[in-house]
Amino acid sequence: MSDEALLQLLQHASDDRQPVLLILDEHDAVLPPPQHPDSRALSNRFDICTSARRQGWPCSFSDFWLNAELLAGCRRALYRVSKEKRVVEHVLQGLWLLLPVNGELHLAGYKGEGIKTFARRAAAAWDCEVTLERGDGNLHLYSFTKLSERAEPLQSGDYHGLQTIGEWQGCAVYSKPGVFAWDRFDAGSVFLLGYLPKLLQRGNPGQQRALDLGCGSGLLALALVQAGFREVIATDNNAAAIRACEFNLQQLAQDQQALVVADDCGASLRGSFDLILCNPPFHQGFEVEQTMTDRFLEASLRVLKAGGVALFVVNSFIPIERKAAAWFGKVEKVADNKLYKLVLLSH
């Protein structure tokens, strides 16, 4: 489903007279082609970035590393606000500092997402002219014109800095803003890891390939490396997660091969795996999106080796058993703590 706020932002603020920089996060849409040939986009989501490129937008993929080169020649930036407050603060502050005087920043979002609060804080922090372009119903569009270089900081702390969130089997684990549950261990992943020793009794990890599908900060991938798998692959759609997972695996992956790959629900994975661990997200932007679970199941079926197993952890209300039965010959719920359940899948 196309995000209406993003579409309205593009309709209102795109310009055929000058290039624009479009910032894309988790919100998807069928984008109109850029009106100016030098317009460009930046996204921290691999799927959104790929989609934008297919629709004619030159799009960079990064954890919102904002720099002068990215904005070169652009006096107008467009941003449909993200789900996470720390991400919004980082993007707003970075764009404002890079925009030239008389440059414009256009924002879109809904009241329930905090758009009015972000706009109010920005107006107080910047030397700007601010206009509410649209405020009917929940959808709000704002434009800010930069009057001088004066700007107070919107965020506290270092968005790009990796921070210790805990320790797993003697190894510190790091994460950062922009990753799901970035300041703690995800309870579902911890629940899954409690079952992992029993699962490892099925074979010899030293001769096997393992996959962490939707790795986040990489806690499950880290545990797979610690277990001694011959090769560990971790994938995620989020650039912040890719960076955190790479850092965590580099601490341990010396003799073993460990690789972190940006991917859209495992769509580009090749080869086969003896073991797949997956703690799939079930949100897309601000909405519950259970079809994402379907896509992780489909990818697991495609790359799971004959005789291999996939272990999913999901919230108890996700009907993964019914979904998985359409693809897998064996579907077994092996644990349930009323908040999360573990479901074992095999051909």
C-alpha cells in the first residue's frame, strides 16, 4: 500500500526547476518519477532503495550518512518522518546543517507520529520561516526556509555511535539507534537462544552453514558463530542493523567465515543452509504487516537444505503454524511462554 503522506509530500514539494533530495525510510509508495533529472534519494532500507531505483530515482543506501556531496546542488530536501524519534532528530538536524541559506526543508507525517512536535521543536531551534502547508485531518505538511546558519541541536547523543547493550556468553553486544529494540536484547531472540543448545544436538555445526534471517543487531548470528558453524550468513533490510551486526561478528569471526548481507527478506540469497534462525519483524512503518512473515517463510523454504531445519520465534498471536503449513512438510511448535512461541520447520 502506498503511503499517502509520502505521496502528498512529493506532489506538493517536487520541483521541475531545481533538483530535490528525497529522504526515504520505512514508508513505501509507487513514486512518481523525479521531475528534475538531478533529483536524488537516500534510504536506510534496502527494499525501499531498490524500489526507488526501479522507479527512476538515483538512490543511495546508507544509515543516513548525510554529507555535503549528497546534497550538492540541491536547495530543497523532502522527508516523510520516520517511525523512530532518534532517527527523525538525526535526519532533521543533518539536513538543516547542510542546506544552504534560503534552502527549503519539507516535512510530512501524521499527528499520531509526532509530526507537530517535530515541527514545533525545529521551528524553535532554527532561524527559519515555517509554513503549515496542510493541516487538515491527521496529515500535516510543513515547509521550512533557512534564513541563517544558526541552529540549536535537536538530538542528544551520537546517532551513529555503537553502544553496548549487554553481553552474550562473554562477548559484548553492540547496537545503535535505528535498529529495532536497539537499547536491549530482544526478548524473542533470547527466548529462541534458550532452545538453541537442544537444536544443536541434531548435527555437527563445524560442517554446516547457518543463516540469521533478519538479523537486527546480530545477537542470533553471534550465537551461531560461537556455536562453531562453518559459515554464518546474516541478512537484514536496515542499514543500521547491517552496521551493528558486522561490528558484533568481527569480534569473533576469525577462523570461521561470517558475512552480513543487505537484503529484502532474504530474496537474493543463494545456496542452501543447514540451520536457519529467524525472528521476523511484523511491522512495516507504523502498521502491523503480517505478510512480512510470509516472505521470510518463503525465503526459508527456498534456501533450507534437505534435512535442515528452520526455527522461527514470533509473537504468540502470529498464526505462523497455519502460514507455514502451506510450504513446509513439518511444522512443530516446540516452545511457548505465552508471549512468544518457537516453531520448528522442515521439508
